[in-house]
Amino acid sequence: MKKIRKAIIPAAGLGTRVLPASKAIPKEMLNIVDKPAIQYIVEEAFNSGIEEILIITNRGKGAIEDHFDHAFELESKLEGNPDKADLLDSVKACANLGNIYFLRQKETGGLGHAVLCAKAFVGDEPFAVLYGDDVIISDNPVTKQLIDAYEKYGKGTVGVKEVDTESIKKYCSLAVEHLEGNCYSCNDMIEKPKEEEIMSHYSILGRVVMPPEIFEILENTPKGAGNELQLTDAMRTLAKTKGVIAVDYDGTRYDMGNKLGILQANIEVGLKHPELSEQLKDYIKELSKNL
Ligand code: UTP
């Protein structure tokens, strides 16, 4: 079996749910405490053994490319100040995380369309997709958890969590059967189900590992919900023909495409941040007295 070396991060969506914050800044660049969301995702990929990442962008997302490049003026200013050595290291590290490539999705055709743009980059290898607005904090990187399951079962693998009925109608619903531990076999799924179409409360949240056959399936998949090419529709075909594995992963997922998700991420990650946790705890305790 070919090793999983490549990952795609689709980050070309319009981010309408977090306007006006995402008007001039890509939503993937909105911060969690002291790093933009997409940096957490890139670090997760490299910490999972991924060697090459393709970030799908579009017009107006140049800040993402700048973030993973050197900032010479800033670096030379920091270099002159020994008190700022840690900051210098953190700034330089962004440019040295690993091999990152960029490709523009020239129309906002949906997540499936964004993934299809990566066909030539991926070639004939299995690969990971990390959704650009889903940050997942975990001890064992979630992409690694999915890669392990892919290697064990030899099937496309999707990261899932149980969500409530209102959320599942906005995401997707999977038909699952328990296999072992946190792994399920899945042979059907539906994007944005109506209440009567819900097959389980397991939904794909943020990460998948796919075989290269998914590209041919995507090419033959008609536009779906929102008149966009839906990755879920292609994965449904894969689930129905070959089956996929659903992994109820260990990790906390924050939806950075949604205002509440951004606030939750900042509070929870802040509470664990070595520099801020004590101060933030005291602040929240004080604040909560008046809530
Ligand atoms: P979303 O549907 O959450 O992104 O797609 P969106 O379109 O930005 O959201 P709203 O509804 O307008 O707020 C999930 C991921 O897929 C990417 C997004 O950037 C996000 O990371 N995506 C979506 C693309 O790369 N291209 C697309 O055409 C659509």
C-alpha cells in the first residue's frame, strides 16, 4: 500500500458566515490566541507524517501565502533585539514548517471542486484532506489517527463525531455499523439531510483520507446541495461501492467558519496557553459572577 504523504487544505471558501471579519482577511487567517487557524491545521498535517501540503486558495487569500513565507524586514528587526529571540523563532518557524504549495480555485465551486483542483498534485496516491476552517486540538493528531485506520483497513477513511439534529442538517449524516473501538464501517451518507433522511447522528467533521479513485468519482458526480460539487456526494459513491471507514476521533474540533466556534476556540485554547491560562481563568471567574 502506498504511504500517505500528501495533504490538501481547501481554503478557498467565501466565509460568508463570519462576515465582515472575513471581508479582507481569509477566515482561515482568523486567530486562535496567537496563531491563525490555518497554522494549527498545517502543523497537524506535518505532525501526522505528511510531507507535502497543497493549500487551495482563491483571490484575496494572499495573506495565507505571506504567513508561510519569510518576513525579512520583521525578522531583521527582531534579530537586533535579544529580548525578542522567542518571537523571532516563532516568526521564522512559520516559513520552515515544511513543503507547502498553493493553487487557486478560480471559481467557488464547492469543497468537491476544490479537491478536484488538486488532482495533478496528488497523482496516483492516497491523500488526506484537512478542511481549512476546522481546527482540531488533540494529543495524537487526528490526521494521523485517520492515516492509521486507512493503513489498517485499506479503505477511504472519514473523521466523524456525533452532533445534534440541528447541526446534522447543516453537515452530513452517515449510515454506520460498529467495527471495533472507535471505528465504524459506513456504506452510505447524505449531505445536508432533511430530518427524515438522517441515518445516524455521526457527521464528517474536518478530516478525511481518500484513495486516488475519488478524483474519477468527483469528475462524474453532478452538482449537489447549494448547486456546488459536494465532496460528500463523491464519498457517498465510494461508501456504496467500496465502503469507507468512519473514525470517531479523539480531539476537540472548533468550527472557525462560525462566530461561536471562533469564540470557543479562543477561550479553550487560551485556558491551556502557558502564558495566559492563569490570567484568563481569573478573568472568566470574575466575569461569570455577573452572568
Ligand atoms: P464551507 O462551506 O464551510 O466554506 O467549506 P465557505 O463556503 O467558506 O462557508 P460559508 O458558508 O460561506 O461561511 C468548508 C471548507 O472548504 C473550503 C472552505 O474554505 C472551507 O475551508 N472551500 C469551500 C473551498 O476551498 N472551495 C469552495 O468552493 C468551497
